[in-house]
Amino acid sequence: MKVIYGTGKTRKYFKNPVVTIGVFDGLHMGHQKLIRAAVRKAKRINGTAIVMTFAPHPVQVLHPNKYLPFIVSLAQRVELFERLGVHACIVIRFTKRFSRLTASQFVKKYLADYLRPKAVFVGEDFQFGKDRQGTLDYFKKEGARYGMEVHTVSSVKVGKRKIGSSRIRRLITKGRLSVIKRHLGRDLSIAGKVMKGDGRGRTLGFPTANISPENEIILPTGVYAVHVLIGGKHSKGMANIGHRPSFKKNNSDINIETHIFDFSKNIYGKEITVEFIKKIRNEKMFQSAARMIAQLKRDEARSRAILKSL
């Protein structure tokens, strides 16, 4: 899949482009339904399925004082787009200047002049342009003017509630992994580069891969059974999210330390993805290394049993 940042410097020709537009934070089941509809259309007309997304999140630019942690990083989004069969991803840098584009200017510059799409797919709540003045009715009229079909795709519900990123954020803070999976259609994951730690895990017999997460929203502290994706290959393990109270009192920093089972390769500096399967226990403080080791052995046995049963 091609990834293109911006439209100013490079003009790309795409055969029969079919475009879907959105931030797609979380890339949940509703987003996936939308993208799959565009991919199917592209296949029918022997065209190119394109996702146009935005970074940073518009709320972070327009309302910088409002805390809005994102669910998946841009790199994770791009990877998930490719898995869904998208041929190209165009990342538009969202700025205050960009936000002042009228709906008409956006359609002309970013769609009609640049991509010339045969069809555009958007969600049923889609609005765009300055002050969100671009309604769906307006978009369809502009689409007809420029020779592009505009299709809307309905939301997806879990029970009676519509899936949305705001609800998923609340579920993450509560640690509702099984419900989160129903909304995302996959296990919740955190990606990041492996950093050098203090080596304490290795001295205990449980070396860990410590990551600085690109995601901004984190599960509650505790120990989890996990899958770890390294270079396209899955491994099993257990991860601790916490403040490491046994080593640092009053530590406000959150650490994510993953012990990968039956693994000894050097992966410092490499990107890994940790998929959270089930919580094992809450974080707790240990009075001695011996007690901690005994607990870690119990955690490993339980994690292995959980992961084996999947």
C-alpha cells in the first residue's frame, strides 16, 4: 500500500479512484464497514481504493485545551488500512489553516482537482469544511457536479448503542477488554519502540521489552496475558502496565513492560505491537525479590494457560 503525506508536492494518478474520508481513530467496526464498502466498489470498477485521513486529530488542533487521547497511532492506522485491502493512504496534515477551507474549496482542491474520484464513501454523520457547513446533501450535489458518486454508509451498533471512538475510550479506561474487542473487531493493542530499561527484569529471570507507547490512552494498571507482534510474527507473553511500586515509591510514570515467552532475540529499537487478551491481576507491591519471582511464575503459568486455550 502506498502512503502519501499531503497533496501539495506530488500529484499521483490513480486508476478509477474510490475514496473514503475520515480520521478513523480506533478504526473500529463502523470504520471498517465504511472502508470495506469502498474496497468492494473499487474491485467492481477495477479501481484504486484510497483512504484519506488526517493527523493530528482535528480536536487537538481546534481545541488544544481539550484532552483527547487517541486509540491507535497513525502507524497502526496505516497498517490496519492495508489489512482491509486499501491500495493507498493519503495523510493530510490538519492545521488551523486547513480547518478554514470551505466545503466547496475542500471538494475542489482535495478531491476534484487532485484525485478525481469515481466515488466517495463517508459515514452517515459526515460533515466537513469550515464550521462543518458541508452537509451530506451538499456533498452529493457537489459530487454530481464533478462526476463523482457520493455514498453514505450506516453506523454499526453493539446492542442498541452505536459504536464510536468516545465510547471505546471510556471502555479502555475501565479495562473492558471483551467489550472493546466487540467494538474494534480485534484485540486492543499498543505499539511502540523497545527501549533499554534498567535490566531489573532480567536479573529476576523475566526479561522485559519496555515500550514508550505511541497510543495516548492506556488500560488500567495490572498484569495482562498478551500476544506480541514483532516483524510480522506473533509471540505469546505477559505484560505489566504500572508504576512499579516495588522499585519506585510515588512514581507517577506509567511503564509498559512485556515478558515474551521463549524469546531471546535482541529487539532494542524495534517496533512491536502488544495485543491485550485478558487481565491476570492488579498491580501490587512486593516486599522481596523472592515473593515477586514467585508471583511472576504464577502469572506466567496463568497467561500460558489462557493463551493456549484461544
